Amino acid sequence: MMIKINSKESVEIVEDVFVNVINEAGSQYKSWDELTEEQQECFTRLSQGLRDVYEQYRDCLS
């Protein structure tokens, strides 16, 4: 899942594989195994929350 935060920041999450935070300072790629358990849970909740919002508004997007 690629999340565009604003014109200068993006977060790419592939659960159980990697997270890539991209901003003006560069790219911070971390494999899922490098993340702490708390970070894994945070990125999982973020990803799930966005999927839930997308499903809620999906019909009006097409």
C-alpha cells in the first residue's frame, strides 16, 4: 500500500515484507524483521485503518 501523505511525504507498506518512508531527507527502507513489534503493530493498524476508510468511500470514488 502506497500512502501519499502530502506533496513531500509518502509511506509504502507491504505488511510482513517492508516499510519505506519517503520524504525530503530521502528514503528510509526497513524490512519487516528490522521493525520492533510495536512498529509492526503501528504500521499494520495504519494500513488496516486506511483500508477500512477506502471501503467506506469506495462506491463514491467510481
